[in-house]
Amino acid sequence: MDMIPRVSSTALEPAALLEGFLAHPPLGFDASRLPSGLPSFRAPLDLTTTLDDALRSRLLGLPLSRLWRPWLTWQTRFIGATSTEYTPLPAHVSAAALADDVLRHGVGDSRLLVVKDLAINSPLLDDAANAHSHAFLQALEARGFIPLEGMPLAWVAIDFDCIDAYLARLSAARRKNIRRKLRSRSNLQIDCIATGDPALAEPRLQAELHALYLQVYAQSAVHFDRLEPPFFQHLLADTQGQGRLFLYRHNGELIGWNLCYVHAGKLVDKYIGLSYPQSRDHNLYSVSWMHNLEYALQHGLSHYVAGWTDSRIKAELGARFTSTVHAVHARSPLLRAVLRRLAPHLQAEPDGGG
């Protein structure tokens, strides 16, 4: 495995997303590749954020929790990247070789090793990619990894011929609510700029985009991967990845943006920035959702891939979901036993995720 394979069997997005993550990782992350080509990063993980609400509330309600809670934040080694929907598996490396590479190079510098976001019978991947992901998970389990439920990935099949047909599938109450929110669109200016366009190199615009991203990050329930300006500059300058930046303005003021990618016949939603309270006043979440569906429909795309967070809201907007699994290895045998016992209490997504 001296050569690093660059082709992934499970990637839903262009290479620019992973390249940007490795070159400009989130604040406090240390990112690299394993010899097999698997991406890896080391970052602090607050273990309480992985618990379900009931157990987390009981735990944090114990005496002096402010004093001992910092002890539950551990430096953790992850295999994967926060910029990709699934961990991108090198296409021409066997599942057993990948698992051996993870054990050989991933274990040792952290108490926890997490292989994140493995696809499970994903409708967004072909049979070969799903089989590769399943075999990799099996190989990890055979080497002592513990499977835990991952976050649900939202998606919509573009199998309708107009937005009215899409809305007709929803309940009457949901249709009425969405149509009411879509009235805000008449007061908005919506622009689409392809990544690599010189207009996106303007420093003032880049500063506005990052400021709105930070507003979304600040209101999220879990603060894990804070992205810095160089990462977005990398994406905005990329000319190969088919990125589409949708800009939403009201009376000339930028109140929101959404960066999506056209890849393998799908529209993949990656990052968003919103101004509060203006974006809520103009129902920008619903407006941007329907705008993305219209874009995918108009350009003959097969799917809209809508990301991990806000599952409840996305379900109300008509999304379906596909499951993922994390595979966890603990250095300590005692910790492995504790993880197996806690597995039913570990949740896929904390309430209020951003």
C-alpha cells in the first residue's frame, strides 16, 4: 500500500471536499491520510454529546459536574472526514487490508478510535460500493470494533416532474405550511455562482460568508468541527468540483447562502450560512430546500442529498433517510466493556443539531 489511491468507492462529493479538509482541517484538528489512502484526523470529543438526552441529563445533573465534565473530553482518533457524507473508502484496497491499516496506524495515540459514517445499504451508492462498505465493517468487527448507530443521512429522489407533484406527496398540513413559507421567496434575490468564479475571491464577500457560517455554528447544539476561512477559500477557488453557491439577499443584504455540489448525477448539499433573525423572518430554510429541489429537477439530477443534521425538519420537508454506522475501538478492555453496555444509550443526533 505504498501508493495512495485517490478514487473512492463511497464518495458522494468531489475530491475538493476531502482535499480541503486535509489541507485546512477544522480548528483544533490534526488531519492526514493512512498509507491505504483512508483519511484520518485527531480531535477532542466530548463524550456527553454522544449520549441520549435522558442519560446525558442524569449524568450532568450529578453533583459537581462542572468540575469533572472536562475529564469526559478525550482526544480521539477518527478515520474519515467531517467534510464527506460517508468515509471515502479507496476503491481498489480490500476490506481486510483497510481494516489492518486502521489497526496498524490508527491505534496508539488515543484512547478511542472511531471509524465514522460507514454506509449501510445506501440508496445513494451502487451495489459494489455498498458491498465494500459492508465488508469493511465486518472486517472491523472481526478485529474487535464495536458498531454504533450513526447519524441518518437525508435525501430526496428527484422522481417528480414539478414541485407541485412533490408537495402533493406531503400531508395537507405540511403542504399548507410550506406554501405559506414559500411566499417569502418573492421578497428575495437568489443568485447562483459556480465555484472558481473570480467573483468569489472578493475578500469582503468571503468575510460575509464565513460570518454567516459562524452564526449557524454558534446556534448548533454540538460544537465539534469549526471550519476556518482557508477551508472555504479552498472550496470557493476550486474550478473542477462543480460547486454551486446559492446566495440569498433581501433588499441587497446577504442573509443566507448554501454551497452545494453537482456530482455523479446528484445535488449534494454541503454547507450553509444564515443571518439571524433575518433568515428565520424569511423562512430561508424552507425556501432554500425547495430551491435546491427545483435546481436538481431543472438540471436532470437524480437525487438531492441533504446532509446529516436537523432530521425532524427535513422529514417534515419530505426527506427520506438512510442509516450509517460508526465502528469504535477502545484501547482499554474495561472501556470496551463499558461501550458495549452503553451502546443502546448512544444516539445518532442530539436534539437541535445545526
